[in-house]
Amino acid sequence: MDPRSNKPHDFVANYKNLTEEVEKVRHLRMKWYQKYEWLLDEKLKLKKEIEKLCEEKQIIIATEPFVSEEGKTCLPVPITTNSEYGWLVIKPKFQLEKYGTYISQYPDPLKDVTPLTKNMPTVGAGIGYFW
């Protein structure tokens, strides 16, 4: 319904259409519930079973001791400047850079260039060379 439109509006028909749509939706909800009510019961049963399994799993996990792999240990933690990392690289098991640095070393193209700083002729602004 555009308020700027010149067409007449039938508000009674709109009201009837809306109420029929609401009744239709209510009827469909009731039919769905009658047809698929067993799914809701199954969902509740599964939820209870899953909660029971989760509780059993938490009990089992809490009693299992922790075993470190390959003897790796981060203890004792020494006092470092950043207090985060940096001291583990001393140990060979924790070295990530086994074959060298990750940063590629490229040749410096400006290494062989020598700057000319003596009396260089300069050209004024807007003046070019003409032969």
C-alpha cells in the first residue's frame, strides 16, 4: 500500500486476508506438531544421552595423567626480557630454523653504486639539454 497512490484501498479485504493467513499458519503448526511430535521426544532423549556421555567423559579425562612426548619440557622458565619466548631456541628440540634463516638474502643492487658528491653540473628548473 503506497500512501501516495491514487488507487482506492479495500481495508476490509486486507483485514480478511490477514486473518485468514494467521488461521492458516496456526492450522499448519497444529498439523506439523501432530505429525512430527515424536521428533521432539527423540531430540530430548538424545540430549539427555549426550549430557550423560559428556559427564562420563569429563570424569575419565580428569583422572588420566599427562605424559609429555619425547621428553620435551618447557620448565624451568627463565627470566627473559620479553617474558614470552626466546629462551627455548637454545634447546635443539625446539629449534625451528634447522637449515638456516627463513628470510631470503638477495644481493644489494646499490652496493656497487658510488654516489657523485663533487662539483656536479646542475640544470635550472625548466631548462633541458638541447643538441
